[in-house]
Amino acid sequence: MSPRWYFLLLGGLAVLALGSLLIGSVSLAPAEVMAALFGQGESKMVLVVQELRLPRALLGLIVGAALGIAGAALQGLLRNPLAEPALIGTSACAGLGGVIAFYFGWAAAFAWALPLAAIVMAGLGTLLLLTITGTRAGTLTIILAGVVISSLAISFTSLAMNLSSNPFAVNEIILWLMGSLKDRSFQDVQLAAPFVLVGALVLLRCGPALDALTLGDEAAASLGFSMARLNLTIILGCALAVGASVAVAGSIGFVGLVVPHVLRPLARNRPSALLLPSAIGGALLVTAADVAVRLIPSTSEIMLGVLTSIVGGPFFLSLLLKIRKSHS
């Protein structure tokens, strides 16, 4: 992708990140936000910016980047433009891991239990998908396998909530699973950022292997790339990135589907050239959606995962129809 597009993406991201700091129940001027970031101005304004809006803005960048790069990597591995963490069950399995950590009290006893449980289950879900479909499966096979895995994860999640004796905990889990960045703190940033960073670096290192994979499994093997190692590496990277993002923000769907699809022509259809732009684009999309949920008039703030699903659902359907038409 040309430097001009990187400049446009990063410029748009900077504008939206600033907008995330400006917009809320209390409107602030840019000068007030900048002063509050450095601890100057009214104590109330400093508290609002530093403790509420800044962590939310940072998590929008972190979660969006994780979902964007994970979607690009999965699409490159499976050679299918419909592969996406939420559609193939990775996000649902990560959510199940988080619910397990809540249910058994691990999250309350140990702060890192929540992201670790989500990461482990996200990795197991992705591994199960690859075991069922392989890397040469068609669109229908991947979608059906993803539906089965998501259904199983959601069923066990519902079972855990059904067996819970605390209705307040159940309500909290339901709201968490719907996906949101509201009322997050720097503790959430500290929990997610290291795992997402490591996961993103792992996925970026897979770029050359994904490029070779476009020539076929045999061609990639002849160039010295091990398919088994590539599968496990991408499972690890996606588990780290997606699991950590779900642990702090809940399930936010379709980001990993929309962003790589939109940016793919700019990367000249090279999987390696799509990874970093997808991370930037994912951060841009989630930040834009998070700003939008604060601007949409409603009695209570719309959940971020709900908005992305409303927008991403029709996009997924149009993409599916387009693929079907091209194969007919």
C-alpha cells in the first residue's frame, strides 16, 4: 500500500481519537481536553478526560487493531474473504472463556484470569475450526463450521448464566457480551495491550508465509514454509489478539470482515501487505463506531457490538451474494 494511504488512514484515526476525547455527556473544547491530558484545568475535567475518556479511546484503538489484523490473517490463511473472528466462532469461544472466569470467580481473585481464559478458549475455537475444515475449505464449509462452533460456545455460555445464582452477575455478563467500551479503565488497557501487541507481532511475522500460501500449499512448502507451523502460529496470534480484546470489550463483530475486504485492493491482494493496514483500519472503524454510539440519540447508550452487527450484517450478506454470483 502506498504511503499516501497510510497517511490518510493514520490522519483519519488521529481525528477520530481526538473526537473520542471530545464527545460525551459533557462537551469539551479541544483546548480543555489538551489541558486536561496534562493534568491542568478543573479537577472534574481532568478526571473525566484522564480516567474515563482516555482509557476508552485507547481501548478503541487496541481492540480495533486486534480484530482488524486477526481478520486479515485468518482470511489469508483460509484463503477466504468471509473468514472473520466472530463468524468462525473465535470471538464466541473467547466470550465463553471470559464467562467461565466470571462463573468460577477466577476474574475476581486474579485480574489476569479473564484475558487468559478468553485467550485459551479463542485458541481452542480456532484450532477446532482448522481441524474441521482444513485450509482448503470452501465458503459454505467455513460458515457452517463457524456456526456450529459459535452455537456450541453460546450454548455453554447460556448454560453458565442459567446455572448462576446471582442475577446481577448474569446481567453484567450479558451486557459485557454485547460489546462496549463504556466505563473502562486503565486497568483494562493494561490487561489487553500486552497480549494484543504480542499477538499482532506474531501475525505480522506470518506475512511472507501467507504470500507464499496464495500459490498453494505445495508451493508454500517448496519455498520452505511449514503449513503446520503456520497454522499454529496464526492460531496463537489470533488467540492472543482476539481473546484479549473480547476480555475487555466483549464481542464486537464484523470488524475483521469489513476492514480487510475494503483495504484489500489497496494492498494489491497481497496478504502480507494487508496485515498492518487492517490493524490501522480496524482501529479507525471501532473508534468511529464508538464515537457514533455516543452521538445517536437514545435513552441509553447503544452497545458497540450491537451497532457493528447492524452495519456489518448487511455487508456480510452483500459479500456472500457477490461471491455466490461469481461462482454461478
